[in-house]
Amino acid sequence: MGDNGSMQVPLSNSSTGDSMAPDSIESIVTGLIESAIGTYSPAKNHAPADSGTFREDAAQAILWACSLAVFTGREPLAVTILGTGMRSVVLRLRYEAAGDAPSTMILKWYRRQDSAKNSGGFGYLRERHGLVALGELAPGVFPHLYGADDNLRCVALEDVAFADARAVGDALLPSTTQTPPGYLAFAVDSYLSVWNALAEAGVMPRAVERYRKALAKADRKAQHPGAMPSPRAR
């Protein structure tokens, strides 16, 4: 862990000889970004991806993600742009298969320049430290955090999507037309049962306290670290 609080490892792993030349991986990443931009159609209120700023930010984030221990030495095969919202940008990266190691990850970076110091709103600090707290609270239930970088305001996390997966949030939207009969009740019941089990186990207060302390350390100006964020957060 670096002095800035980032979780990262070098792109090259000289101890095993398992590395890619910087110019080679940069060329690969550039091509994957162009391909992703060409197939991406922004949702309403999302920013276009066809810009120099997006290309630069995406390249920096992906190159950093390739350096994470679980993906080191593996060539990225595809990039999919999942969203380019005003708050953050979300990508899915697919890598060469390597035994039981994950072959995909979700990569997300936050747009606000002060995201690594400002815990207001639903931003980088809350996601980074929230994922750590949730992982300690209930290992294996929430997406695993592979790494985070404060300079890039970026998190890399486990891709929990699978074939025919349906999000609870999608089932709650009135515009959803493909939801099977009875799915909404099943999804909500499954979601609530997880939190009910955690509450009964009595571990939530300890996880919440660790989360608040982590936010207070990262954001010295926060008056109430971990409190419900305001939509007009500073």
C-alpha cells in the first residue's frame, strides 16, 4: 500500500518473468478503448465517450488495473463501457483465462478531482472503504475489492454478473418489461434476508465503526464521517 493509501503493485513482475513490455500493453489498451468507444451508445444524461479526456483517463485506469496482482502478466482481451455518468465511469475488462483466477473485472473511476479527500456524496471514498467494510462484514457476499488508487480515484472490483442474472434494482423499475412473474418478490425477499441475517449476527455495528474511522482518516474535514450523504454534499 503506497503512502497515498492506494492498493497497487507494479505492472512488471520481474521475480517470475511474467510481464508485458510497457509499449506492447499500451498499444493493446489503446486499441481496446477505441473498439469500446465505437460500440458504446451513452444512456440519457450520460457523457459521450468519444473524447480525448475519456481516452486518457481510460488508458490510465486500465493500465493500473493490469498491474493488480490477480491480473499481472495477463493480456486484456476486451473492454466494455458500462456507463459514463456525471459522477463516475464504469468499464468491464476481460482478460486471458488463467486457471481459477477471475477473467473479468469491473473498473470504476470517479470524476471529481477531490474524490480521494472528500467523503461527501456517494463517491470514491465511500465505495473504497465501504467495500472493505462489507468484505469484512460478510466475506463472499459482496463484490471483492481487488484494488484502489487514490491518485486515479479508481476502484477495481469483482465482476459478479453471470448469465441470466437480473438486478434487484431493475425489477423495481416500472419500465422493466422482461421480469418473470414472481421475480420481484423473490428478489426483494432474497436481498432482505441477507441483511436480516447480518443484523441478527450482531456484526454490523463493528463494521460500521471501522468504516466511519476509515472515512474520518481519509477526510479530515468530515463532520459526521459515514453519515447519510447529502445530494448537495460539499
